[in-house]
Amino acid sequence: MAQLPLALALKDHASFETFVAGSNATAVEHVRSVVHGGRDTVWLWGGEGAGKTHLLQAACREAAASGRRAMYVALPAASPEILSDLEHVDVLAIDDLHAVAGDLTWEQALFVILNMMLTQLIIEPITQLSDLADHMSKGRADVPELQTKGRDEVAQLGQAFNRMRRSLQKAISLIDKE
């Protein structure tokens, strides 16, 4: 089991198996898919007692059990520095975000995380796609497939690019045979 980078024990009962999803079953399955490597960000909200903490801790527990590095942070924690050096964390669960609303130091630390997520989830894949499309526009059809994860719009764009790439390679192959 991967070690949690934060010395905060998860509640023993916090697991997907003990979570009563009710009408939120689809959302729970989406959280579970992210835990297992889906490329996405999940925001949970709801009233007190809705199970947000349980679900976040269940996500971290299952991520760690599957060998991923997970970090659960219940706010307000001691210091915003707890959110630094997250490049080696696969699953980050931040609970009780409302507890630090209006605290400039915490908001800046959370903004850094948001920028990091945007870079990883949107900017880097779009830049890679742009580079591959540029190579193809110069006649190089031998570019590699774009690795896609998830079901979001960026993943759909990558999948469409891969279909276009395969179609172009097939067309070039047919022309070369003539």
C-alpha cells in the first residue's frame, strides 16, 4: 500500500463499500474512476452530513491501496505549506475548503494548485496535440498516437486527433500502393 504523504489517519470506516451513495451513485463511480487513474478533477459539495468527508477519505484509501500516492487534507490545517511539493501526489483530496475562504495565504496556496491542475489537465495535452498536428501538417504522418485518459473534452480532442492520424496514414498507404 502506498504511503500517504500526510501523517493524518483516515477514518477506519471511510471506504467506498461503506458509503451510501443514494441518488449520487454516478458521482461516486466518477470519483472511483479518478482514483484509478482517470484524468479529471472532481469537486464535491453538499450540506453537512452529506458524506463528502467520507467519500474523500474513501478515495484516498482506495488510491493508496491500488499503489497510487494519495493525500487527504482537512482544512484548516496548520499551514498552507502542507500543500507544497505536490508533484508526486496522484490523488489530492482537500476537505472543508470553506474553512479557509477569505484567508489570503490559503487562497494563494490553493490558486497555485489550481494553476498546476490546469497546466497538467489542459495546457500540457493541448501543447502536445499542437506539436503533433504541426508535424503532420509538414507531411510527417509517422507521429505517435496521443495518449488520452478520461472522458473530458481534452481527451475527446485527443481521440479525434488519433482517428484523423490513423485515417491519414491509411490514405497515404493506399496512395503509396498505387
